[in-house]
Amino acid sequence: MTEIATRRESLSERTVAAARGRLSGGRRSPGAYLAFVGPAVVVSIAYIDPGNFATNIQAGAKYGYGLLWVVLLANLIAMLFQALSAKLGIVTGRNLAEMCRDQFPRPVVWAMWIVSEVAAMATDLAEFLGGAIGLSLLFSMPLLAGMVVTGVVTYGILMFERHGFRALELIIGSMVGIIALCYLIEIFIVPIDWGSAAFHTVVPQLADTEALLLAVGIIGATVMPHAVYLHSGLTQARTPVHNADERRMVLRFSNQEVVVALTLAGLVNMAMVMMASGAFHAGHPEVAEIQTAYHTLTPLLGIGAAGVFLLSLIASGISSSTVGTMAGQLIMQGFVGFRIPIWIRRLVTMIPAFVVVGLGADATNALVISQVVLSIALPLPMIALLIFTRRSDIMGQFANSRLTQIAALVGTAIVLLLNTFLILQTFDVPIPGLSAGN
């Protein structure tokens, strides 16, 4: 018997076979539907990474439930643009970075690549530091030691990519489940004013310019450039399609997964803000650091609540750092056609985090600022997606409808407006309607 005949079919191959069976009219079993689940779950970890912990803790501690509407708005924008990114990959078989390289002038491509690399480093700073902070607090180890452990574990997870896409999807999906379970536990421990939370989820307000900075940070922590790039890469060749009807079916499954996965991520983000508000806003509004939040939670709500908080932070840091490295590799290869060994990519994006810690900078402030950098870099992939997905010469019959295009334009305008306010604030230009923060 030949080696090919005796070789066991890999998990990824079985997943593709199940998806193809469903597309060709096979059984409509839960397993067949689950074969399409994965890409949105993987990118959803970017929406509950340690940068979200930093911005959401500050938002909840200082402003209570006042910025929950920003979390909801950011999540709705994220759903739309992740769905567009997935659609680009499914319809064209190309990821967003590759499309930029094919369609834009060379100077524009190089500029976008440089900005994307800066954003990737800012992303990894937040994710890497978050996991390291969690490990250092949980095991009372130095922060640098926690960073080394985070780097090693992340690299180990990345090695599962050798076994196909499904292994990594299951690992990341498990991490998402752990984070969600942790915050489900937290909201039953922390006292929550559900009426006030519901009100501030739908009624916009910005108390002062510091609230504006946090709002931009929440946008940057939620709608992340590397996730927009990555989603198109995860879908571009995952499920082979043979005709327009099959492509339409895959798009429908993809959109459903985006809604479910990012709704879960959005609920986790809201739970973070509500936890910080319920635990800190009334008596400890000065809490602004992850380390302080942990040490304050222990006497307030017990070691159990603090331990659950750290477990979710570690899971978030390790899994999001893994996804960030995958995205960085895809961005580099897509824009400039250059691929480097994954361990080198992992090492390069770790350097800024070591520099920040080595210089003695405040880790949580570094996390928040990194999210603002991401928000400023975000319009580039958003605008590129708008351009490509509206063009019938690229998307054919799957080009954006007028309603989708208007919604995407509005989302992009909101991000640009918030960034403009942030730049005006940075240069001390008065912003009408906002008072200076205390």
C-alpha cells in the first residue's frame, strides 16, 4: 500500500471536504456548517486583545458606563469592514494587501506597507505586553520574564500552522471561549447597574477631551488594521468554489460567522467596561492601569475575581499576539512579496515591547497610546476596501450595493472625524462642545 493511500486525512482537509459537501448539496448537518467557521473567530481575538483591556478599564473607571456607546459603534463598524474584507478574499482569491500591490501606484504601495508595519508593531506592543503583564502578576515574575514566556508560547502556537489552518483556528477559538467565559463570570461577581448600562449604550456623550482620547483608543482597539488585512487572507483560498452560486453561499456563511463572532467580542468589550465601572467608578475612579485594576479587585471582590481577570488577560495576550504575527507576515508578503521565517517576524515585532519596558515606560499607558496609533492607521485599509469592493470590474456581481457603500463611507468618516479631533487636541486646538479633562 502506498504512502498516499495510508496517510490519514488532515483536520484541514476534512474541513474542506465537509465544506465542499455542503456546497454541492450534501447534508445540512451542524458539522457541515461548522466547516465554514474559523476566519471570523480568528480575527475576533483582535477585538478583545490587551489593548481593549487597557482602554476599557480606563473608560469604565473614570467615566462609568458613559463610553459604552463607543464600544457598540466600534463593533458595528468592525462587523461591516470584516465582512467586506472576507468578501474580497472569497470573491477575488486575493487578500487586501495583494490587491493594493496590484491596483495602486508603487509609491502608494510602499507608503501603505510602511504605515501597516508601524501599525503591526503597535499591535504587537499591546498584545505582547498584555500577556506579559498577566503572567508577571499571576506568577509574581519580573515583567521581562513574562515577556519571554509570552514570546515562547506564541511561537509554539504558531508552529501548529504546519498542520493546516484548522489547528490554529481551534486553538484561537478556544482562547476566545476562555475570555468570554471569564467575563461571563465577572459580570455575575461585579455589581452592575443594568439600566444605566443600557442607557449609555445607545445615548452618545463625551464628557471632556480625555473622554475623546479614550473614545479614539476604543475605536483603535476594536477596529484594528491588521484584522482587516488578515480576514481577506484567511478566506481567499480556504473553501474552493466552482461557480457564482457556491460563492454566494460561502459569502452568506461568512457574513453569519462575522455577526456571531464579533457580537461575542462586542459583548466581552462591553462586559470589560461594565466590570471596571461597577468595581472602580464609584470608589476608585483613578484606576487606570491593568496592574492597579488587579490589585484593587483583590480586596474589593476577592482573589477569585482578580484571578479570572488575569486568566482572561493571559489568554488574550497570547492568542492575539499569535494572530498579530500571522497578520504581519501576510501584510509583508502581500505588499512587497517578501516572506521571512516566522521566528524572525516574531522577534522583530517583540523588540518595541522590550524597548518600552527597558526604558521604564508605564505599560498600560503604552497600551492605550498604541491603540491611538492603530486608529490613526486604520483609515488606509478601510478606504482601500471601499475602493475595491465597490468596483464591478474586480467584484463582478458581488460589488457593494449602494446601501453597503453608504454605510461603509459613514463608518470611515466617523473614524476620520475622531482622529481629526485627536490631532486637534494634541496641538491644543480648542474643540467646540468639549471641556478640558481634569
